[in-house]
Amino acid sequence: MATKKLDKEHVESIQALRSKFAQNASTLGSLAIEEHVLNSQLKQIETIKEEQLQLFETLRGEESELMASLKERYGEGEINIQDGTFTPAE
């Protein structure tokens, strides 16, 4: 069977389509890499967030202990942090 030469316009159409497929594959690859990087960053953010939430709970516990200690020593009242004074409740 003899080969036939394709028309120039058909060859150009096939080449253009292949080029578009290559560009599409490249874009999909870039998006997959960007998605991977973003997912890694989200995992890091989630880890830091969990650490900060644990610290928040620890600080709340420390605050409760301090307030109980102050109440035991000074009784009920108001504390002014700016001037370091305590005003007893009436």
C-alpha cells in the first residue's frame, strides 16, 4: 500500500492540536505541584494551630489557678493591673 502525503493544513491542524495537548498536560502538572505545596502548607498551619490551641488551654488553666490564688489571698474584688492595686468588693 502506498503512502499518501497529508495536506499541509491537516498536518498543521494535527501539530496545533498536539501542541495544545502538551500545554494542557504542562498546566495540569503545574497545578498538581501547586496543590501539593498548598496541602503541605495547610498541614503545617494545622499543626501550628493545634499547638496554639493546646497552649491556649494551658494558659487558661494557669489563669484559673492564679485567680484562685489571688482570691484566697485578697478575697473578692477588683484588680487594677496598671497601678497594681486591689479594691475589695463591698
